[in-house]
Amino acid sequence: QVQIVESGGGSVQPGGSLRLSCAASGFSLGSHAIGWFRQAPGKEREGVICSGGDGRTYYLDSVKGRFTVSRDNAKNTVSLQMNSLKPEDTAVYYCEAADSPGGSCGGQILPESEYVYWGQGTQVTVSS
């Protein structure tokens, strides 16, 4: 059974850090492009990062230099390190796996329509 579970969310003050984890079962994350999406209250879900199986990663401009994604294929997990968090980063964060050719992001954050597996999300709240 295919399953994605996100964890690591929480509440932090502006400038703080969180590390989100995405654990998969039933399939290999290493062969898929993995996207992190987020959805704030009243807003549409937006793509934050696309991490390709080819090692290439694409970031939303507003998180460049602050967020970093890493893969551990042996553990079948993907992590999202978030530093210098801002109140506008507050959202539910989702890990999603795409079924793109070769596990590539194709030079972009793949649109959500390309993803075939996703988790239930984890809440990140940045507030003083």
C-alpha cells in the first residue's frame, strides 16, 4: 500500500527553524520527483520545492537560501530544512511524489497535476 507521511511541523518564532520529514512506503522515493507544497488558510496550494531523482532541485523564489531539501534513499525519506522562517511561511506543508519521466522535475516546480501520491500534511506556524 502506497503511503506518504509528513512529520516535523510545529510552531516557531520568526527567524526560527524546522525540519520536515517525508516518509514513503509502498514505493521508492528515489525514482520519483518529490515536491513540497504548502497551503495557507484562504490561499491556493503552492509549490515550494521540486527535488528530482536526477539530483536537481528547484525552489520557489521566496524560499531560496532559506529552505533546503535532502534525500535519504536508503531510508526512503525526504527532508525539508527550513531556516529563517517568516510568518508568511505559515501553512500546511505537503510532500508529494510525481510520476514524471526519469523522476525529473523538468527544470521547474512541477504543477500539482503531475503528482500521484501525497500525504496528509503537517502544520507549520511561524508567529511571535
